[in-house]
Amino acid sequence: MKKEDFGNMPKGFIRCYKTDCKCRETCLRAQATLYTKSQWETITVINPDLATGDTDCNGFLSTEPVHTAWGMRKLLDCIPHGNAGKLRSQLIKAYGYYHFYRMRRGEDPIYPEEQENIIKLVRRNGGTDLPEFERYTDDIRWV
């Protein structure tokens, strides 16, 4: 990874300083330690004594970009009209009111597992076509 890849790193991102980790080169938390901004007075770290040092570690985050969807304003168009309210309620229950509407407007990312869940809910509500997301990007996943 390059230094520019860390330009969008959130301020509170948890880093890992376990030096004997087998996955140090592919873990986003370990790589983030190389690019900690010196102007930040405090940072959050994983306790290196509790980190397992492999991909089973609870703190492991892959440096591989994920295929992220953005926006789903046409989501309700792919199901029978009578099921739209039910689907909307299920999505709000699954993601919370504000997060659902932020995903719908394209303000919050829709990660691959969320895309799969949304597709399942659309199919359960009579949708035969895949939902249309407005755009896709390949991004580092910071959460």
C-alpha cells in the first residue's frame, strides 16, 4: 500500500503495533501504524498482548479493496408495488433509520455483505430482478 491510500483513514481508526504478526503486510491496522499522522495527540491501538498475529485475529482487516455500492434510490422499483412498504420497514429494521436513508441517498457505502442481504430481502419481497445500485467503487474498508 502507498501513503496516499491512507489519506481517507478516519481519525479514530484502530491500529495494531504487534511486531511479530504473521499478517502485518496484509493487515490494514498494522499498515496504518506506518502512516499515523504526527499532529494527532492520541491514537487508539489494539492491545498487542491480545492480538493473535494471524487472520483469525479479531482486529484483522484486509488491505484488499472491497467492491462497494453507493445509492439505491431505484431499489423499490424492482419489487411489486404492494411490497414496497414492507421491504422499506425490513431495511430500516436491519440497518437503522438514518443509515438506511444515508445508504439510499449514496452518502454511506453499501459493503458486499450488505449488498447480499439487500438482494435477499428484495427476493423475499417478490423481486425478480437484482436491485440497481447507482454506482460502484473499489475502496479500502475502514470499518
